[in-house]
Amino acid sequence: MRTRKPEIRKHDFKEVSIGMTESQAVKEASRCLQCKKPHCVSGCPVEINIPAFIAAIRDKDYPGSLNILRQYNLLPAICGRVCPQEKQCQGSCILGKKGVPISIGALERFAADNGNVDGEPMTKKRSNGQKVAVVGSGPAGLTVAADLARLGYKITIFEALHEAGGVLTYGIPEFRLPKKIIQQEIDYVKSLGVEMRLNWVVGRTQTVEELFEEGYKAIFIGVGAGTPKYMGIPGENLNNVYFASEFLTRVNLMRADQFPKYDTPVKRAKKVAIIGGGNVAMDSARTALRLGAEKVYIVYRRTADEMPSRLEEIDHAKEEGVIMKFLTSPKEILGDDKGKVTGLKCDGMVLCEPDKSGRRRPECSGEEFVLKVDQVIMAIGQSSNPILVKSVKGLGLWGEGYIEVDEDGQSNLPGIFAGGDIATGAATVISAMGAGKRAARAIDVYVKGLKKSAVTG
Ligand SMILES: Cc1cc2nc3c(=O)[nH]c(=O)nc-3n(C[C@H](O)[C@H](O)[C@H](O)COP(=O)(O)OP(=O)(O)OC[C@H]3O[C@@H](n4cnc5c(N)ncnc54)[C@H](O)[C@@H]3O)c2cc1C
């Protein structure tokens, strides 16, 4: 996919990838073998009919292509930009076995950006008069809401923040996922009749019990996993140590990059170390660059091969000058007598045999060194937010407070469903959407069952 020049783009927040031209897209679509048993489809968590949407691009039927995508995927313009395609659909493409797989993600983005479907592409059933509440407006919540609205349910989404979209809005930066794209997708969900109540913290503003009392027949919990994880090393309380979710929220949602035009400040530093190797780490590193940092390090205890981030983000970060410090594990954040960060003390690492996760286990090599930095950003993962889950009596949980559900998203309590990061732990946009789709089907069956039992007795 075409991109803007690194030396220019690293100074602004405009989108990095430009997308395919029409001739590129048609040529790429024509390479697709249209396999009878397409592996790409099994590689996609929502099983999009990939050969069909690609064939429509090949035939220059862009609205048709977008219509096919929308039948499976509510947010194609978003998934085309942020899905880890190399591990999913593209990773399973048969052409990739001996050569270059089809650029399925770029084609999905092309169809979404050029489909221009007027009005509602999916049919919507007549209202059935039943109300369902959705808590959280991330990809899981938006998907369950749209699917149920199409089935005739009256849906209200309750969202804690003042803007909808979940991580898409507050976490992923503008240069990767422009806000106007997210807004288009949210507007589409609203066009299905879904109501959004913002600034509404379920568990505080209103409890789940009170929602049932208001007549909601079922409740879907899609509150994500937004609580930062700590490493527990000395120096984490120094000034200018941020947790990635706070740093990114300040910039993306609260527009701290435009302080004082907007109220929220963020510290701009010259030398920044980001701890972690996932998408969150890459987003933080590239945001720090755009705020004016001269040197930005990614500090990761394994090597490039084990990094969980999307490949494209690693490549783009390197092109922009982010320095990768592999086999490096931080052990202390150093500060001066005013409590400001001055450095990051690290251990060198070596990789040993794989652990239970299948990834090679890092061990100290005995080497110790200090990176001179004036800001440290922790991007080592997020865990569940306890406000809602702890407010629901008897709700079955696992691990660090994630909701236990069956494969349809049903929790141990009748009428309460959950999906996305709050059920799986931090995962991906498309897996949250897949969970939303399955839960929508299960909620429909559940509510129909309630109606039947009310009639019979
Ligand atoms: C910085 C960053 C970059 C990422 N990059 C990628 C990427 O490139 N590709 C990819 O596939 N995945 C990426 N991910 C992961 C992906 O964004 C998540 O897996 C996905 O957003 C999870 O969706 P969700 O709907 O479960 O939750 P979320 O998107 O977290 O949404 C949950 C929503 O619930 C709201 N909420 C929380 N508590 C309450 C409450 N009590 N009442 C009401 N509302 C509440 C929150 O405010 C939030 O809006 C990234 C994550 C981060 C943090």
C-alpha cells in the first residue's frame, strides 16, 4: 500500500497509508485464484466471503464489493486499516505459500473507501418492541448493537466516555485510523436506529439491575480491557512516566497535541523509551515522535520475530526513525532530585527454550546498561476494568477479572451476555466483532425464548 514519506509524516498526525489506486486494486484483485475452498475465509474470525468481495473489485463493482463485506463485517473501513491480516486472512492465502499473498486488507480498505453505498445496504426487520442494552461502544458493542437493530430490536448503547468507538477512538491514533472513518461507521450504526447514551458509566451512573428494571430484556457487556498493567519496577511513580493508555487517550481523545487550544496537557519529551512490543507500544512511540521527540526507543525483551504488533506498524515505526532495542528488559526508572525521569536502567537478555505460550523465554545475559531518556511510557498490556464487573452480584469471572462466557457470549447469569476484550483479555478489533456477532444471535434466541415462555405460561 502507498504511504506518505516518513520524513514528512512523522511530524504530523495525518494518515500514513494512502491506500491503493483503482488500477492497483483491480490488478491485485485479478491475481486472486478464487479458490473453491478458500483458506483465507477460515483465517478470518468473522468468515468474510473474501473471494466474492475481491471478485467484485476485479469487476469494478465497488458498491457490490462493499455490500458483500458489510454482510459479515460492520466495520470494513476500520478492519481494512487495523486488522493483523498477515496473521489472519492474508497469512492463510494459498499464494503466500510460494510467493506474495493477495493484499486482502488493502483491498478491503479500497472497497470500503470507494463503495459509496447510498442508504442502508442491509435490510432491517420491523420493530419487535423488545429493548436490549449494550454497555460499551467499542467494536464488540457496535457490532452486537447493529446486528440486533437489523433484527428489529430497540437498542441503547451506554458509553462511559464522551465519544463512542472504544479503543478505535481513544487508543488508535489518527495517523493510523482517521477519526472521520470511525465517525462514518458510528453514523451507520446510528442510522439503524441505535440510541447512544454517552458519559454513562454502567455500574455507577446506573446499575445493571436498574437497566433490567427499565425493561431491557438482555444486556450485553462489551467494556473492553482498558486498565493499565504495571511492571512493578522502582521509579514508576516518577514525573513523566506514563501508561500508554493514558498517554494515547490524552492525545487522541482529549487533543493534548493541540494544547493550549484544548485543555488537556501532555509532557513533550526529547528522548522517550516505550516499554513493550505490541500495537500499543508502536502507537505510543510514533505519537511521541509526532509530539517532537528526537529519539524514541522501543524497549522489548525478546526479538523482532516475537513482537506481537502488526508487521506494518513495526515497518512504519522503523521508517520513521524509532529505534528498536531488542533483548532489553527494564529494571529501574531513574530520576533526579526533583523526581523527573533521567534514564532507564536495563538488563540485556538472551532467548532460551519456548515457554507455555510457545514464545522463546527471555533470560538475563548479565549485561546491564542505562538508556538516557526523559520520558518512559509503559505499554505492557491492559487488564479488565473492575467498575462494572464488580457491581454485578454473582457474575462469573476468570483470571484478572474477565467475564466468563460460553462460545455464544452467555455469562452464568440469565440475560447477561459479554464479549470482546472483557471476556477474552486484550485481543483484536475483529475478534471483538466476531464475539459481538455471536452474542447478537444468542441474545435473539434468548429474548424470543422469554416471549414464548410468557405466552405459554
Ligand atoms: C493503542 C491500541 C492499539 C491497538 N491496535 C490494534 C490494531 O491495530 N489492530 C487490532 O485488531 N487491535 C488493536 N488493538 C486492540 C483492539 O482495539 C481491542 O481488542 C478492541 O478495541 C476491543 O474491543 P471491545 O469492544 O472489546 O472494547 P473497547 O474497544 O475497549 O471498548 C470498550 C468501551 O467500553 C467503555 N466502557 C468501559 N467501562 C464502561 C462502563 N462501566 N460503562 C459504560 N461504558 C464502559 C469504554 O469507555 C470503551 O469505549 C489496539 C488496542 C490499543 C489499546
